[in-house]
Amino acid sequence: MYDKDEFVERIENQIRVEEEYTKMLEDGRNRLARSKYLILIPLAMFLIAAAAFGLSSNNPGQILILWIEGSFYLYMFYFFLMMIPSIGSDAKINIFDKKFRVYVMEFLRLANILRTVRRNPLTLVEFFWNAFLINTKPLVKGFTILYLIDLVCAVVMKLFDIIDWMMFFLLVVQIGVILLFYSRVTAAKPGTPGFFVGKPLPDADIFDVRNLKAWLYVGIFCIFTCLIIVGAMFFPGMTLGQFLRDISLVPGQYPLLLALILITQGLILRYFQGVESRKLMNTLNEHHLSVLKEDLLPRVSRSEPEDLPGLKREFLLFIMNKLMVQEFFYRFPAYTLMPNLLLALDPVAQEILTETGEEKSLKDML
């Protein structure tokens, strides 16, 4: 395990990494400004194609159907698109701190990894959950815009009897669940409990009569929240399938229109993700620099040898989530938080996490 001087050097190196990220965030303002005008190209092409289709077809309502179809496809597959690495970018921040073969060699030490995970299960789950919340928040505005347009499309289609009441009800409920889910994401504060329960849990035993009402409320709220999550994340595919069957539309029946819709919706969502994620990561990055410079580094500098294990664990957990940037040819940058669990493959990190362990309970995460 590294000594105090090397520990200080690691913190100072992390500060330089965070400062480099600050420069990328500042440059991202100009790249986003240039990107928003590119949305007009597919949007104009879609409007022209939609007008031509409406004039030549006896069923212009298909355009509204295709718009809803496209938004559900985008909802189901956009998270996979977020995993595509940067293309044509000068971003120097990578998830891998070492050569990949080193991680492969460390992965073979599976017993040590399992021991580390077993001693820190809630800590690692918390990293994934916080990263999920932080990376989902920038999507709220874009998806809200798209699904409010979907809601208008559904109302128009019902007024013109393109869909029946059952399909209208199904679309409204599905859109409502998705918007409700994103409203919960907006209200949630990563790193603090409250997403599942809405108010602090009682400290006394669950079977204490005085706290029975509170735990009953917590149980109902958890069930309700889980239903929202399931409805928002797993049911859209079923809703889309039922929608396509009811309106007798074969996917890809109008490939040009559908492609233009998907490109337009995708760029709209990507632009708002970039704008919102830049704001969020700028705040997070400022917090990181403040903690590293004004809190952690001074405490390490004046620490005693017996204080180092706890401080090393604190630093390790602090850098476990890594700030990343993803963009395509200097356009449409999006800023994300990546759980750097490969760090847990490092023997030194394993030793720190295993020896210090965690003092968490599931109640603290709710």
C-alpha cells in the first residue's frame, strides 16, 4: 500500500484530471452552440417529406403514428446509443487508467475481487444507482418534450378516430408513467436517500407499534415507486407492439419518414442531454475540485499514519465514479458519470476496500 507522500501525489494528479475536465466543459459550450443548428437539417427534411406524404396520401394520420412509433423506438434503444465511444473527438479522458491486459490479469484473481465485493456490496450498488440517476437527469427535458408531443399526437388521432379509446388510454397511461418516472428522477438527489420512500425511515424496530404507520407508508411508497420504474423501463416495448398491431402498421413500412423522425428525435434528445449534462457535470466537477483541494488534501497533509486507511478509502470511493465526455466529430457532446469499477480490480484498491469494509445498511440507501 502506498505511503503518505505518494497518496498526496495521487490526490494532486486527480486535481489535474478534474481541472482538465473543467476545460472540456468550457469548450463544450461552443460545441453545443454549433450542434443545435444541425438539428434543423433533418427537421427540415422531415417537414418536407411529411408535407409531400400528406398531400399524396389519403391517410396523413400515418405521420402522427410514425412519430409515436419513432419515440418509443428511441426510448428503448437510446441508452445503448449512449454506450458508443467518442468518434472524431480530442477528448483525452478514458475509463481505462491502465492497459487493458493489466485489468485482464487482475480479473483472473477472482477470489480477491469477490471478497472485495462481498465486503462492500451496498457501496458498489450505491455507485451504480447514483451514476444511473446522474446520467438520467440530463435526459428528462428531451424525453419530456418528445412525449408531450406524443400526447398531442394521441389526442389528435383520437379526435379523428384513427385509434380507439382503448389504444388512446394505453398510450396516455404509458406516456404518463414515463413522465412520472422522469419527474421522480428530477426530484431525486444522488448520494442521498429518499427516491424510494419520500421521508426518513424510523430508527426503531420495524415491529414497534409506534412506527407501524410509518413503515406501512414506506412499504406502499416503495411498491408504488417500483411499479413506476417497471412501467417506465420495461413496458414501452409491449405498448409499442400493441400500438403497431392495432393500427396495422408494419415497422419500416415508410422507411424514409421513420428514419427522418428517428434522426430528428435523436438529435433533439442528444442536444438537450448535452446542455443539461454540461450544467450538471459542471456543478459536480466544481464540487470535486472543492473537496479535493480544500478538504481531502489538507486532511491528508496533516494526518497521522493511523488515519491513512480511512482517508485512502474516502479518496478511492470519491474517484470510483469517473467524469467522462462523449461526442461525435466535435459535435453533440454529452457528459456522463461512469462507474469506474475497473478500479476495484487494482490490488491496492482491493486491499483498501477489503480492509476498511463498509458500515452501511439497506435502510440508508432508500
